[in-house]
Amino acid sequence: MRIFLSLVVLAVIAVGIGKTLMEIPFGEDTTNVGGYYIQSGRDDTGAANIVTSVVVGYRAFDTLGEVTVLFVAAVGLGAVLAVGSASGRRRDVEPASLVLYTGCRFLFPLILLFGAYIFIHGHLTPGGGFQGGAIVASAFLLVYLGCRGRRIRHGWSKATESLGGLVFVGLGLLGLTAAGHFFLSNYLPKGTVNHLFSAGIIPIIYVAIGFKVGAELAGVIDDLVEESE
Amino acid sequence: MSFLESYAYYVGAFGLILIGLLVILVKRNLIKIIIGLSILDTGVNLFLISVGYLASGTAPIFSREGIDSGSMVDPVPQALVLTAIVIGVAVLALALGLAVRLYQNYGTLDMRKIKELKW
Amino acid sequence: MVSPVLLIAVPLGLAFLVPLISLVSRRAAMLVPVVACLFNLVVAITLMPGVLDQPVVEKIGGFPPPFCINLYAGPVGVLFAALIALAGLGIAVYAMAYIRTGPVDRYHLLYLLLLVGATGVVLTGDVFNLFVFFEILCISSYALVAYMGNKSGLEASVKYLIQGAVGSGLLLMGIGLLYGQFGTLNMADIANRMGSVNQVSVFVPLALIISGLGVEAAIFPLNAWLPDAHSSAPSSISAILSGIAIEVGLYAMVRMIFTVFGATSILMFMVFLGALTLLLGELCAFAQSNVKRMLAYSSIGQIGLILFALAMATSYSVAGGLFQLLSHTLSKALLFLAAGYMIYRSGSMEISSLHGMGKRMPLTSLAFTIGAFSLVGLPPFVGFPSKFLIVRAALARQQSIFTILLGFVLLGTLIEGAYFFRVVQAIYFKKGSGETGRSYAPAVALVSMFIFAALIIFVGIYPQPVADAVGSAATELLDRAEYVRSVLQ
Amino acid sequence: MIILVSLLVLLMLCAAIAALVFRDLLAAVIASCVVSLLASILFYFLHAPDVAMAEASIGAALVTAIFVIALGRTRRYEE
């Protein structure tokens, strides 16, 4: 009965969306805003990667909100797992085998370096703060596999999170006083397209996001591991 | 030909959305429901990207000189999906944290048995 | 010139500062929401006279709309921002005394972020940006509902999270369909192009967006999460969820229907839905023996009443609906805050355990009574002028269908009066069984309840300034062409 | 191209159905990881390398890790 009802609901949704999709021309260039971004994105923001120029330039406010969502989730997860939980003490775990341990120690700095590369070059190549931050966090995941006793220092990860967010908001607020008087306007010199030091505030913001996202996701993993062992 | 290809993407996206909703509606295990949410998210993201797809296009990156800007795919849906993926992982992490706490308190993840609250 | 973006950016900056502050002192973190709300209140009041003449369109990044995200600070947005800051301030002051256990710094941080999310939703002029701020609002409320870490809180939070996540999935799908058809995400730009497409094809995105937002706005039949979440959360969180979160959801929905879609054809359906939500909510509230569940169901009823008024779409009725929204925020926040300490004292949420509370906690009981009378709509409290406006607006339509529906609405109000008087009677006229010694809530909490009570009485006696503000807000909500022109000029 | 894309879509839907029917939650989690990975490849074909990277690193890797950690604390089999 329940399954039948669910199927009926799904069928209604499917038919409705299918009918609307017939109206959307697919594979044709009908976009208004997107076309403008492609035409003038390089000149407006100085980033070679147009997706980056949209994410951190035209729609940077969305990205500020997105960073906040992740922050909320990390803080909320900490709050949910902390209140009234049975002792936060970690059970003694069997140490990892030597192969795993050595491999993790070898890979950890390389992965960190790769993550940093991804978010530093966000305005030139595919990738950016979020992807780079996730890669950095996966390096910390490796630490939990290989070196099971190690913990992140909570103070440091918290401070990184805060500073990343503050840099973002602070740069935006500076825009209100700097030339243009707009929140998050790109007031730094834009340089030459396709150079590392170009695109004004975009690389700075992406580096801040990279650190922040990395610290947050590592903190999420840390919170869950602390509880689960 | 490109019409058929784009059709395949839509079928994939809506397949995922419908399967995700089905998991959420039918299953009673909380972890299973959260898996359903993640599948639903992936489907919605795939759908959004398909909207901006240009059959003969290139990625919207001026990685070298001389790329025709007219043939680039729409960058806006990609920016939106980037945001949506991060929001999705935020919700999932919180949901899993709640699931862990719920299991500590109730000893089960079956939503039929978790009924402290009456109407 | 004060920029409306400060309303979002400064509290957000303060929120990012909280982890650093709490490294030094955990208790200092609880002052941050108070400071942020005071700042927002001052900014909103400074902006108010300006936006009544001419709405401020803030272009973020400095690109011309529709290429940037723009904030639209019209009368509605600034009024809501002021209301959020005001209610947020009162409840933040209360929470300084009420929240004693658990990671206190994280509570205040999440609370501040919830307010930031709500402010963002009411100010933004971009569909996807609305989705992002909506998620901030939702995710922080999921976490806050489970804050106490008890069984019922966790269960309510999980239910809320699952329904909310499906709702935001639907909302995102609707936004994707809109982008596919119009190639833009700016509300004014979409509204401008709405006439150029087949009306049937925008119906599905409209339905998806309404059902996505309806989950948070607690419109029947999408409100199964609300009674659980509002009754299991800590009382200060119940107050902010009932007073701000669902109202913001309703605002987003109304903005979509009126401004973005201009969908006059579904308004009649929304009127029916509002009346139905009202009746069901009040009937369920009548059947409750648990105080907080009763208040939660009463919130559903009130949301139905507000939706009923807004969906009639005349300038009188929309003004009445917005006024009712304001009065519901103040009254319901006061009710939950007062109930919080009465439950704390009696140790149980049952109405029967509140017997004799009028002697045991005189000031808190008085606050509860003021809130209850205001919500029912008795003069001289703020609930009276707002309900009066709605009744007058419904009669002014001069159609029998509205008169019949108005009859149902008044029936709902009668039921509401019945169950609130039952509680007030229990508080004052029933003999309590246990101890009878007097006690008072902490001074900080009493101050916050006093602020709300004073506002309820003051606005109830001098409704004119608020009535003027909601009047121009109603004009803004109904005038699509003006909205489009002022953004895209 | 069209054959490859159709094949990937078909595989992806199969993995999603597998995530629906498996009683072993660990297997279901891995199936949903496969869904994310295949979606990430599809994103690449749709000329969205940024999104493909995000989906692979966040959607496939981190989410799966979080799921597995959470499963370690709860029950592995659906009752």
C-alpha cells in the first residue's frame, strides 16, 4: 500500500517535470546571463576560468552563503555530538600495520601539496577552494587510517576556520570603502589573464576558502571519529 | 544524434531523482534514507548541469589563446551545482551525526520503532 | 549612506569571530548575538525612512543587474529585517539565562547564523541566493532542535531534517527549471520575462517551488514536522522557530507567487489552503494536553490565517496579513519564553501541572496571559488591530465565498480563544497540588519578556506607525511592475 | 560517444537501484559512491570539469568516508 502510494506520487512528479522539459530547448544557446559572463567574464574579473569568475566574482555572495552553510553544519555537528554524549574518550585501537603507516606518512604531505595547488590555481584551471579544501581534508582522513592515535589540535582548526571566514567577509567589507563602494567588488589590480598573480581578490578569497573548507571538513571527520571509536 | 545524447543525460538525472525519492518514501532505515537523500542530490545536480549543456561546446575555461567563446557551455549552472554539492554534503554530515546520536539513544535506526513523540 | 548589505555582512563577520572569542572565554560568546541584533536593529531603523520613499537596490560586486546578485531593500525587506533583529534581540537576551548546559558557545553561534539566514532570505533579490540563505536558516534550525540531545529532540530533528532536505531538493529543481526557461536567476528579470513564455510551462516550477518552500512555511499538508520540532526544541529555539523561521518561509513563498510568477490564478487555491490550515491547526491545538505542542499547533493555525489574508491580494488584506505576522511573532515568542520557565519550574509540559502557577510565578504567568490574549485578538493588545484589519479586508471583497471563509476563520479564532482561556484558567483559578512558594525567573529573562509584553501593549494602543509601514509594504508586494522597474532601470 | 554515455547512465541507474535494494548498508553506501563517481564522469562529458572535480572529491570520496565512519558506530545491516 505504502509502496503503491509512493509510486503514484512519483509518477505524478515525473509526468509534470517531463511535460515542462519539453518546453526547455536543449543544447541550444538560449542563455542570457551565461552568455554575458562568457563574453565579458575575462575583462570584468581577470580570471581565465569562467566558472571561477562566476563563483567568486559575479555570484560571490552565493559563495559566502555556501561557506556559511558548511560552517553551520560543522558547528551544528559538533553541538549535536557534544551535548550529553557518553564520554568523549577514545577507545584504545589497534595500531595500523607498518605498510599503512609508512604509506600514509609518505602520502600526507603530497596530498596536502596537491590540495593547495588546486585552490591556488582556482582562477586558471579547473578546481578551486572547495575542491582543494576537500582534498586537504582527505589527507587528514588518511591520518586517521594510518596514525590512529593522532588528533588535530582543535584550537588550530577552529582558528583556521574563523580566519578564513573573516578574510572573506573583511575583503568584502573593504569593497564598500574602496573604489566602487560595492560589497565584494574586485578592487585589486586584475593583472594579465592566465598569470598566477591576476584576477584581483579572487585568488585571495579562494585560498581563504580552501583553508576554511579543509579545516571544516577535517573537523567534521574528526568529530565523527571521536564519537565513533 | 546530439539530441539523443542529451536525452540520455535527462533520463539519468530523472532516474536518480525518482530512485532517491523512492528510497526516502519506502525505506524505514535512517541510514538508507540518508543514502536516498544523497542520490536525490546527485540527480538534481546532474539535471542542473544538463540544462546548461551545449552539444558541440567546450568547457568554459580560457586555458589557451584562441578558444571560441561562442561555443562554450553555460557557466552559471556549474557555479550553482558547485554550491549545491557543498550544501548537500553539509546536510548529509549533520544527518549522519544525528543518526549516530539517535542510535546511541534508541539502539535502533528503524524509523518505525523510533516513536517517542505522539501526534 | 548606510548600505543594506551591512545587515548580513556584519553579523556574519561576528559569527566567524565567535570561535576565536570562545577560545578565550566561552561565556563571552553569548554576548555576540545581542551585539549583532542591536547593530541590525539600528541599521534597519536608519534605513526605514529612506526605503519608504524609494527602495534601495544594492548591487553586490558592482555589476549591473541581472548580472550580479542584488539585494532589494524595500519596505517589506527592511520591515522584516527590523522584526528579525527585534525578536532576535529579545530571545538572545532570554537565552543568556535560559541556556545553561551543553556547548553554550555553539548554541549562540548557531542562533546568530539562523538570524543571518533569515535576514538574507528577506533581503535578497535573486532566486538561487534565496535558496542558499534558506539552507543556512534550515540547517541551523535542524541542529538547534537537537541541541538538548534528548530522545525527543533528536527524533524531531531527524524528521525535520529529512522533510526539509526533500523540500530543498524540490526547490532546487524548480529553480533549475526556471533557469532553463529564462536563462537568468534575478527575480526582477524573471518577472520581466514571465509574460513571454507559455503559462502552462511555468506551472511545474511554480508547484515545485511552492511545495519546497511550503515545507518550511508549514502549510498543510507539508507541516508534519512542525509540532514535533517546536515542542521538543529548547523554549528559546521554539520561540525563534515559531516567531521567525516559518514566517520567513511564508514570506519567500508569497514573494515567489506575487512578484516572480505573478500567479494570480492560484491565489484562490492558496486562500482555501490557508483557511484549511487554520482550522486544522486550531482543532489539533484544542485537543492537546501538552502546553508546548498546543503552542506549536497554534502556530500552524496562525500561519494559515496569515496565508489566508495574504492570498486575498488586496492592499488591505495584505497589510492585515503582514500586521498579523508581526503580532504573531511578538505574541508567540512571548508565549514560548514564558512557557519555558513555567515548564522549568513545574518539571512537566502537561497543562495540568501548571495549576496554581499564577501564585507560584506571578510575573511569568502575567507575561503568558498577555501573550495569549494578544494572540486571540483581544484589545488593547497588538493582536486586535491586526485581526480587525483582516476581517475588514475580507468583508470588503464583497463576495459570498470570502464571507463564508471568514466565518471559518472566526470559528478558528473562537477555538483558539477556548484553549487559551483553558490554560489561563488553569494558571490562575486551579489549586496547585505541590509546593506553593513564590519564585521568579532570572532577571535577564524577565527583562526580555518585559520587552515583548511592552511592545505588544504599545503597538496595540498606537497601531498607526506600524499600520503605515505595513501599508507601504503591502503596496510593494502587490506592485510587480514597480519592483521590476526599480531593479532593472 | 552516445553509446558510451548511455552505458554510463545505465550503469549509474543500476548502481542507484542496487543502493535501494541491498540489505547490507555498507554495500548500499558503496553503491551510492559508485553513483557519485559515474555522475562525476558524466559531468566531465558535459564540459563541467570544475563540477566533476567537486563531485569526485566531495561527493564520492568524503561523503563515503563519512558514511563509513557513521556505519562503524551504528548497525551494518538493515533490520
